[in-house]
Amino acid sequence: MEQRISLITLGVADVARARAFYESLGWQGQEVEETVFFQAGGLALVLWGRDKLARDCGLDDAGTAAGFGGIALAHNLRSPAEVDELIATAERAGATVTRPPATTFYGGYAGVFTDPDGHAWEIAHNPGFRLADDGSLVLPDFSNL
Amino acid sequence: MEQRISLITLGVADVARARAFYESLGWQGQEVEETVFFQAGGLALVLWGRDKLARDCGLDDAGTAAGFGGIALAHNLRSPAEVDELIATAERAGATVTRPPATTFYGGYAGVFTDPDGHAWEIAHNPGFRLADDGSLVLPDFSNL
């Protein structure tokens, strides 16, 4: 198995609401059959009905949209000021800020919001993780730190 | 907000068990302070204790590792035979196959497994989604289909 991920699909209660949230952050998606696809670097972020996604995975969906789903996404930025700006933009777009931006234990600066379906996004400036010009994250060789 | 994702962190009950699972699929990671980082194309997949991740996100973790967390990851391949092979490899590594490989409603061929913590992975061949030489997924312009 190559070390790559092709799509991340977020199960959502209301595709139109979820699409409007991400578009208010500046993303542009394409909708096909009640599914929204966003090109995000070398993969796609997808919004799809949570019930359909669970069924498609062969899984029972006992949970609700509330609470922690066990996965967090992160979007890294180049400065603390960009973190403050994006967290504020997300809050205006209807996100819930679950951890206000602050310095972190790893020497960076980050905050966390959840989208309208409770999916967690850490918005971070981490000086130890390089961002390439195209925004790709490049892990350091930790053995050299 | 640029259309990109920097990290995907999977909350896990046992970091060593989760690391062993992904390494048995062929991935190679670096562990730092009970956190495992895998470079995956232009982002990183991270394994971290589920309790720590929830707390770090400012979220209550009422759920357990069982059930559907609301997100599915996908790994796309270049042929149906590769899908069968990877699903079999994952099952040997301890995954639970929740949807055996079969043709899909979108004209491809895919199956789904969950990792030891219940995180869902669709393993798919989707002829409509091009894979670049480096494995990056490139969405089509759906308006041209």
C-alpha cells in the first residue's frame, strides 16, 4: 500500500449547509448527485450524507453528529497571524471554536474549530513542519531534531 | 483558506498496535512522544491516543472506538485486481472487511475495511478519477462528463 490518501469523505447531515460552510471559507467545490467534491492538493475532500456514507462503508451509525468522531483534520499556515485570521473567518461562517488559538506544547500556535457537523479542524502554525510553495506539508526527519 | 489539508490524525486506543497495523500494510512512520507520523503525499497521517486527541481538540469523547465516526478515508488504485490484493493484505493484517470488494454504483470497483480502531478505509478503483504518476488524485471537471 503506497503512503497516500485519495479522498477524505465527511459525513454530513445537510449537504447544502456543509457546502455553504466550506465555500464561505473560500473553497470551491463541484456537486454531483448530492455529493460535493473539493480538490485539495493531491486528494479530494468530499461531503456526503452521513447516513449514506455509513451504509456505503457497511457500518452502523449509532452516533450522531455531536461529539468527537475520532479523527481530526489539520490545516497548517505560515504564521500565527494567519491562524487567528482563519479561526475568526471560520467562526463568522458558523464554526464552533472548541480551542481558541494559543501557543501549543509543540512550540507552535494553533486553535481548533468544528464544522457544522462536528468535524474537528486544527488550524496551526508549526515552525517544525515545513510547508512547500504549493502548501504541501513535509515532515522533518525527527531523528535529526 | 487554501484548499489543502496538512494532517489527518486518527485517534487510537493503542499507538503501538495501530502503528503495527499500518506498517504491516507497508507504511513507514516515525514515532515521537507516543505519536506516529507517516508522510502521505503532500500531507501527514498521524496516529495519536484518542483521549489525547479529543482533549487537544477541546472535545468530549463520549464515543468509543466502535461504530462509525463520521469520516471515511479512501485509497484509490489503478485496477480492480489491486483492490482485491490490498483488501486481502489488510484482512491478514487484522482489518475488518466491512464491505467486500464489488462493483460500485459509480462504475468502479471497491471494498471497505476498518482499521483496529474502527477507522474506515475505502479501497477503490474508480476509472473516472485519474491518478497521477505520484499517486495524487485529480478530480475530473464534472460538467464535462
